[in-house]
Amino acid sequence: MDLSGNIVWITGASSGIGRALAVECARRGATLMLTARREEALEATRLACERPDAHRCMVHDVTEHESHDGVLEAILDTWGRLDVVVLNAGIGQRASIEETDPAVERQIMEINYFGCTEIAHVVLPHFVERNAGHIVVTSSVMGMLSTPRRATYAASKHALHGFFEGLRAELHHTHVDVTLLCAGYIQTDISYHSLKGDGKGHGAMDEQHRNAMSAESFARQAINAVARRKPVVFIGGPERFAPMLQRLSPGLVRWLLPKVITRD
């Protein structure tokens, strides 16, 4: 897919999947607005992209809802339009429900759910007015099922599916597309930065992520799916088939999950 001429805003672009998506989009000709909380890491992403001088970075926290308009305004002031928004910023979880403070659950929902839906509210009028645009959401296989010690994370991804499936249905009469990227285990630092029940960082790399698909491979498959305007795509290793198995045999999946997910 050639993205030449496309203006793409990627949230959570400082590392992991967001950084890999930025590099892949730039390789295919896109011009990027990269946002995240860490300025130095954002700049490193920009410099890793082809044509680094063509792209812009802005420090932006998806939980600071009043700041979303400012990013869109900067994009429109610089390039005059936005073609694709990639709602990628997110955080993981490594704690049981019993040991998780409800305040931490709210924090996860603020980042993973409202951090996406409120940006969608901001860009939607621009896309509808132009009758063109693409909303891409980094979700998870756990947007379709849930596992031990990931319940709130899974809930936040389930909520994204509810919201964006509804939005896609509402946009059926337009040329605005919605794609949900359901990631399996990908080689990123998500487990390291995941929140424990008290809100502190997990601080360790899970074996599943250490030996998983690279973020670069994920990004190539993801952008291919976006090019084909696929509504939902599952990307990863064998775990990507878990939702299909759950539909075929939900009882088997309920029996397996506590056995295959070990305590961190």
C-alpha cells in the first residue's frame, strides 16, 4: 500500500507498536503527526522514520482530554487535513481483580478506552465533513475474551469494540472507515509498563512477549489490513485464533484459560 500524500496521526508513538507503525507508515510515504508523553522518545521515533524532517512530534497525554483539539488544530494548520488517525496509546495490567484498587481500574479505562473514544469525537466532524478518513484502533485479542490477571485490561478492549463497532455502523453511508487491530502477543514493553494492583509498574518482561512476533512484523500486517479497509484483523501467533476457538467451544476455552495463563 502506498500512503504517499496521507496525513497520519499516531498516538502512543514513542515505543512498541506505535513506533513500529510510525516507521512503517513513513516507509510507505505517509506524513506523520506523532504524539506521546515522552518527548525524547518521540523524537527518536521521528528520526527512525524515512524523511524525518517531513514529520512532526507533539507531547500529548491521551488522558488530558482538553488537549486533543490542540493536536488536531496543529495538524490542520500544518497540512490542512487529516486522513488517518491511529489510536494506539494504551497500558497493560498484571493483577487479579481482588488485589486491584478500583482507582487503578479507572486509570486503565481512562487511558485505553476514553483515550481513544474522546479523540474519535474530536476527529470525527473533520472526517464526516470531508466524507473521507480512517480511524484505526489498536485493540487486542483480549477485546474478544478475558484471562486471569488481565480483567480490567480486557474490559477496556471489550469496550473499544462496543464503541467502534457502533461507530462503524453509524458511518455506513460515508467513506469514513474504522479498523480494529486485535494484537496477540507482540515483542513490546507492554508487560514491563503494565500496572499492578496498587498502580505501580510491573517492571518485568513476560516470556510470552519476549518470544512473540516482532512489532515490525505486526506493523506490516496492520497497515496491509488498513489498506484493504478490513473492519477487524487478528495479528500475532497461535493466540490470535483464541476468539474463534471460543466461539466454537466456549466451555473448552473457559477450562483452558486458567491453565495456560500463569501467575506473573
